[in-house]
Amino acid sequence: MSTILSIWHREFKDYFVTPIAYLVIAIFLLVTGWFFFSTFFLKNQASLRDFFNLLPLTFSFVIPALTMRLLAEEFQQGSYELLITLPVKGRDIIIGKFLASFSVVVALLIPTLVYPLTVSYLGNLDWGPVIGGYIGALFLGGSFSALGLLTSSLTRNQIIAFILGSVICFGLSLLDKMLVFIPQSILEVVQYLGAGYHFQNIAKGILDTRDILYFLSLIFIGLYLTSLTIQSRE
């Protein structure tokens, strides 16, 4: 556990030593703030539904931008070969880096708490869906972080890692929006595979074990495949 925490601390600190985290957080807040408040005053409703509807799509690009360097940079600079010569397990490296990226996602969401506080000041806000939305955002952020780490392990090029991660996360976010093109026989299966579908269920304030299990499975699959990828390089 101490090894994992050391890797987490190093990676989390590195995010804020470079402009990456500040730039990504700024872009995220600018985009979500603009789209949320521009529609909020038009609809004149005390709700964060538009913010949470937008979240899977923005996460599809923001989180791969955070994770693209985690392993690709190590491979490119040759520092990963040095890292594995130390008494450190590959599992510890993966978990430590995953927790670092997830911690930045949490830091990303903290400033957005201004949105519900502002809305509650202006109107009668139902806090149930808000709390559910943030819980869903944490699950979604963890899942996309694991998938982003996976794509970072597949290449030495950070741009390629970002593109692959964005395509996978974007596809999972839009899968439930494309059900009209899916044959009826496999409709339920395809719907279940969509991250946006499960996120919206939790964002309604309903915690269903099927939705939680989906996100936990996605995190496990992402981290497990990352482990297999790293083992193939050793």
C-alpha cells in the first residue's frame, strides 16, 4: 500500500507541476459553465440536468487528455524500464497511476459545486438528482480513467493514446443515443454496454446495483487489460 501511495503522490504532484492539469481543468470549467448557464437562464428551471447530460461527452475528451501521458510518456522516455528494476510490482504502478488520474477528476468536479449552490440560491433545487449526478460522475470518471490508462499503455505516443481514449470513451457515451439503428434482438445488450445509459440512471438519483456493477466492471477490465499490456512489454 505504501508503494501505491508513493506512486499516487508522485503522479498527482506531477499533474500540477506542469500546466496540464490547470489547462484541462480550466477548459472543462469553461465549457461546462458556458453551456450550463447559457441554457439555465433560458429554461428558467432550478435543475442541473443539462450539466449532467453534457458530462459524459466532456469527460470523453477531458479524461483521456489527463491519462494520455501516464504510461506512454514512461515508455517514450525509457523510464519505465528503470521503474521495473525497483522493488515495485506492475500492479502497484497501475493502481497508483489510476488513483492519481482519478484524484484529478475529483479535483475537476469540486469547483462545479458552485453550480448547484448557485441554482439552489436562485430556486428550489431538488438535491436528490444532484447528489446522484455527482456519484455517477465519480463512477464515470473512474471508468474513463481506467480506459484512458489502458490506451496510454498501448503506445509510446501521447497523441495516439489521447485519440484512442477519446474514441473509446466517446463511443461508450453515445452508444445509448444510437439505439434507433440497432436491431431489436440485441437492443437491450447494446443499451447495457453504454456508459451514458448507466450514468443517466444514477444521475436521476436512483442507485441501482446493475449500474454500479457496470462501472466497477469497466474499471476492472481497463486496469486488467493494462496489466496484460504491461506484462507483454517486460
